[in-house]
Amino acid sequence: MTYQLYIGDRTFSSWSLRGWLLLEKFGLPFQTHMVGLYRGTMKADLAHLAPARTVPVLQTTEGHILTDSLAMAETLVERHPEIDFYPRDPAARALARSMTAEMHSGFGALRGDCPMMLRFVWQGFAPSAAVRNDLQRIEYLWDLAQTSYGADGPWLFGAYSLADVFYAPVAMRITAYDLPASGRAKAYVAAHLADPAFQAWRKAALQETHDPWPYPMDLPRTLWPGDTN
């Protein structure tokens, strides 16, 4: 049972990262196919996967097409009941589902002002009031999950779950834009940065080239944490 996953540029595509983590972190077999998200070939690259028009796209072994990361997640939950995608405890599971859905549909200011970018860290970025409000809500949710259910590990509910998949790009945005965060939030971000799966994703991202750069900013930059050049 090998899934077919279609993703965009690893450097920038936060939804592609989520789709990839859905499979990679839970040990599911899959093949990855690159789509020209920033090369202008995405429509042609996805033409055989109707009704897909964005990434990620997941094709099941039966040929069924899933065109949304949350639809992908819920389908995998159905297809693999033996895997703990969500916490088993009913209360923790309810919170994890709610947090995952809120991330999927919300936090527009953070998404719009701070596109995911994995190459370096911008210095001097000034978040708007709307971005700060998004970050405040995110920290509240992270703290609630970790305080209530996360004592047994570094992730939101102790063990890695779909909630962590969906908030992984937030950790990258906090890093890339040096956004304000509490000590506890920084520790959670650090767990994502140290995750071998993410490090493998970023290693592949560093092989990409982009000319012109999709999201230019008139700001100085510094090295990504752990980089030496």
C-alpha cells in the first residue's frame, strides 16, 4: 500500500510540509512527486489529478484523490485505525481535533504576513497587531494542550499527533521571522527544529533554487538555527 503524494517547493509550501508529515511521521509508505508551484507548471502537473488545483494532493492505492490536508488527515485516520494520529483519551482527542481544525481554517494574519520560509532568519521584522493576536491565540492553545495533556513528551499532547503536524509550519514562521514567543513556546518550536523528519525536509529544501525570490523583504538576514554558513 504505497500512497502518492504531490507537493510544492519545500522551502515555502507550508501545506506541502503538513501533507508530507502526515505520512512520514506515522510510518506510512509513500512516493513524493514535485509540482511546479513557483515554476508556473502546477496546473499542468496536476492535470491528471482532477479536481486538484493546489498542493498537497494525496492519491490512495485505489486511485482516490484527496486535495486538502485536513481531508487527507481524516482519511488516513479512517484507513489506519491502528495508528494513533490523535490522542486516545477522549478529552485530549477533542482538543487535538479542535486545534487542528482551527489551524487549518484560521490565523490568516500570520499566514499572510509571514509566509513559511526555511532558508534563513529575517532580522528586524515587526509583526502587526493582527499577527500578535494570532500568536497570542496560538500560544494559549499550545499551553492548554501541554499543561493538560503533554507531560509525557515534547509535543502538544506528549506523543506526536496530527495537532503537531498542523502547527509545524507555525514553528517555522516563528523561527524565520524571529517572532515573539514565551519560553515554553520556544521549547516547542525547538522540538520541531530538532525533529529528524523536519531536518530531512529542510535538507531537501536547501537544494532548491528560486529566481526571483518569491517573498522578498527589505530586511537584513541571519543564519537559520544550527546553520554555519
